[in-house]
Amino acid sequence: MLYCCANCFGDSFLDSHIPKISKQIGTCSFCSVTNTALVKPMELLDYFQSVCSIYTEDTGVEAKFLVTWLQEDWQIFASL
């Protein structure tokens, strides 16, 4: 099972939200921070669905991955 932590994101809401909903302390599967509050990525689905809903699929030559758009527009991921 993969777990993420607040350190994975560059977002003040997630910085405070993840420790509140976390039920586990350990090492992050993505950024390797130790002794931190962890959540399953699916536990953040509602937060990301609202943001992702503003984007539409593009299959053109200039198309980008959704994660790229999220980082460019919102700087939401700390390590990208």
C-alpha cells in the first residue's frame, strides 16, 4: 500500500488537513520523509476531484498530462 504525506504537496490546506485525517505515522512512499502523518492517496480524492473537474481532455500534439497542468497552474506538488 502506498501512502503520502503533507510534505509531498506545496499546499497550505493539505499541510494542515493531512495530519488531521491521518491514522498512521511512518515513512512516506513518495518523498521518503520519516516519522510523518500518512494518508492513502485515495483519501484526498474529494480535494483533487474538485480541482481536476476544471480541466478537459486534450489529445492534440501540445497535450500535457493532468499532473503537469496541476503543477503549472497550482504548484500543488512539492517535488515535481
